[in-house]
Amino acid sequence: MSNLDTVQAMYEAFGRGDIAFIMEQLAEDVRWEDGALDHGVPWLTPGVGKDHVMGFFGHIGGFDFKRFDIQSVSGDGDIVVGVLSVAAVVTTTGGSFDNLEIHVWRFNPQGKVAAFNHVLDTVQHVAAAR
């Protein structure tokens, strides 16, 4: 399976709630929100390792997704990019966001996700977290 196929399969797994499949695609030392600043948004906190990623899924498990539309997935080699339209209500705060997101997936030579970043409207997410 190519890295592009892996990302597409991970999005499909997310749609059916199969977090275990997604976790199997990650390197043990995966860098989540690699190089990003911590803006105090629990689901966008940078960190390393699968336990950190499970924390991410714990946070977004409390979202009421109104839309999670994958518009495009493309890439060649070790970088795959997803373009998505995402809208959700954060049930713990009542806040919401509705924005275009870019997901950047970087793979190691073993075909595992080594790093991941969201590129999105951070201000919307900061407001939704309050």
C-alpha cells in the first residue's frame, strides 16, 4: 500500500470510528502537531508518541461533527496532504468551528506516519476551546 493509500484508508477508518487501524499506521515516536506552537487548544497540542495521539482522539471524541468532508488527498513519496472541510461543536464547551483544514502527513522509510500537522484557522479553534 502506498503512503497515499494509507492516508485514504485512515480517513475511511476515522469515518467508521476505527481508531485502532489509524494507530497501527503511526510510528511509535510519531510527532503530532510537529513544530506547532501550543495555543492552549487541547486537541491541537503538540506532542510525541502514540499515547499523545490517543489523547488527541480522546478530545475529538467529544466533538459533534457536523461535517468532515475530504475534498482532496494527494502526495508523492513521504508527504501526503489532505484538504478537508470540517465543522464541529465541542460538546464540553459549546464552542464550534467551521473551516478548511489541511492535513500534512509525513512518513518514515518503513511506511509509518512519522509526523502530522493540522493547518487550519487556529483562532476558531481557540474560541471553540473556551
